[in-house]
Amino acid sequence: MNYWLFKSEPETWSWEQQKKKGAKGEPWSGVRNYQAANNMKAMKKGDLGFFYHSGGEKSIVGIVEVIAEYKPDPTDEAGRFGLVDVKAVEDVPTHISLSRIKGDPKLKEMVVANNSRLSVQPVRAAEWAHICKLGGVKGK
């Protein structure tokens, strides 16, 4: 299994909206960055990701699961980019802020700490486990 981080402005698409989609999930559409798109191409059904509120909050707030692999994004008229479908799995009880990530020696190499503009990014297994522990996530 691989781990990821999905960034969204809460004013555009929030964790609460994601949770309301339930088991059917929602397409992660609108990505127009080749590096982020390549990350989505590498995703497999069952992979897990952190749901990160960007903008003013800048915090990991939830966990999503990839429920459908990369396919064309119908919102891309040029046909260059694709999407994956994700569903909400659980809340991260204690939100983990970007400043906390940057200040934690175990997370200093995390992509979000060094390239905060990339909208879809990989997370190493050790980083995943550490953030889940800090955030009070059970059994991930």
C-alpha cells in the first residue's frame, strides 16, 4: 500500500463535503499539474491519503481511500489530465498543522514541508504512521 496527501481549499472542497459523499466517494478532479497527475497515476485502489485543508487552515484533517484508479478527467477539455476517486475513511481527531509538520524532526523530509504548493503528493510509510499517532488515528 502507498500513502498520499490530497490538498484542497476548504472553501472549494472541504473535508465535511467529502464525508457527505459516503461510500460512493468523489472524483478528485481539476488537478492541472503534471507532477501531481503522475502521483495520481501511481495510485492503486485501496491506497490511503491524508485530506489536507490548504488556505488559512493548513492542516491534515482526515483520511481518504482511493476507490477508483486514474482515468480521464471530464473537467479537462484538453484531455491531458485525469483523476482518481476517493472516499472519506475517518477524521484525524487532532488536526496536524503545517507548522507542526515543519517543526517535527521525524517529518522534516515530508513533501508538504518542502513543496507546499504540490496538490497531490506521496507520503512515506514512516511519516504516515507518525502523523496518525500524533493525530490520534486508531489502527492505520
